Amino acid sequence: MHKNWYLISYDIRHPRRLQRVHRLLRKQASALLESLFAFQGSRQAVEQLRLQLARELHAGEDDLLIYPLRADRPLHRWGTACLPQGLYDFSLPPLIEHRESRIWTPYG
């Protein structure tokens, strides 16, 4: 079964739902930012995760976004990092950090 990378983001209005969703994602995905996660799995696995998350959300109030990532493209990150400089989590998709860049451009 082929595994792909997905970015998962959420915007949840109620603090208790927010905590439950955050806890669920921390168990199954890797945090990139406070409400942005990287998940690696098959289509069936991401669909199962989506259903678990949907049970915690209120459709009229909360938002959940799941983006498939291209395997041949790295992620680019500008600003401060989750891990100290020099430490890398090799379980995540390829990541290019632009720590010192003052200009936030797509690939500069």
C-alpha cells in the first residue's frame, strides 16, 4: 500500500473541541505549527483520520483542511523552526528552512 504525505490544518472555535482535535492529531501526525500537521499514510488511512476528526468538529463552526503533498517537492519554511537549528526530523517530508530570510517569497 502506497503512503503519501498530507498537510492537515484546522480552525476550531471551541476550546474543548480544539484540545480533542489537537490531541488526536498529535498521536497520528507530526506537528509543524500549532494547527498544522504532516500526516503520512495511504488514502484509506487519511480517510479514516478525516472521519475521526469529523466526529469532533461542528460543521457550521469549525474548519478542517487536508492537502495532499507532491512526493517530488520539498516543503519550504520561513521564520522560526519547531526544532532547534541543526536538528531535523527525518520522518517528515523534505524541508528547506529559510531562517535568515527577511523576504518571504515562494522559493527565495
